[in-house]
Amino acid sequence: MLKKGDKAPNFTLPNKDGENYSLEDFKGKKVVIFFYPKDNTPGCSRQACAFGETMPKFEEKNVHIIGISKDGQESHAKFIEKYSLPFLLLSDENLETIQAYGLWKEKTNFGKTAFGVERTTFLIDEEGIIEKIYRRAKTDTNAQDVLNYLEEAKK
């Protein structure tokens, strides 16, 4: 299991247009990576919209936001369009990155057990080191929680 101080696993994943992005592309900048279960579901939509609404505050701090799920490029394109999401969404359909971050977990929902993505957010520092982890991130407060941390860390 990854922890604070670990080197964040690198990845190369496509966006909605098939353009590949790697964590290494953001060296020298802080990055928030939020892993979420599924596009266009109530909780994931609230979480993504909260990051979208607070994006200007993240930009002021030179912090980039990336969302990653196992949904495909077409699903991401529709999700971005529906909610006017202003940040990168990357597709991890083969689950390599999700598994590298230790987030493919057995989950129980309404009495049924299945595997899925554990909603988790990572703050990665300028050198690619995990600065903070938000396990089982709260959909409605995750973006503000990260901003609050960044404000406190600055003091």
C-alpha cells in the first residue's frame, strides 16, 4: 500500500482524445490525482464538479488536477461535456495504474460483493513524491479538503 513519502507510480494514459499523458509530464508542479469509480454517477459527478468549481484556486497555487477511472475515452468525453469539466480525465481501462496505486478493491454495495475502484485522492509534490493521501475521499468535501491542506502547508 502506498504511503506518504513514497515515489508515486508513473503512468501513461490517454485523455478523451487519445492523447497520452504521464505523471512525469508534470515534474516540477504539484498534482492532485483523484481516482474515482465511474463517470456520470451521483457521487463521482459531485466530486468532479467540486474540483471543477475550485479549479481557479488550484491554478493560483500552480496545482494541476487529474481524474482517473477505468471508463473509456468516449465515456470521459461525455462526462466532460455534460459538466464542463476543466481538467484532465484519463482512462485506465486495463486497470494498470489503478492497481499500481493499490485501489482495485473488493467492495460491498447493497449486500453484493464486487471489485471496484476505491475512491482515493493523492497530492503529488513537484518531485513526484506522495505528499498526502485522502483514502475513501468524501465526494462533497474532497476538493475543499485538498485546498485547505494546501493553505495550511503554505503557512
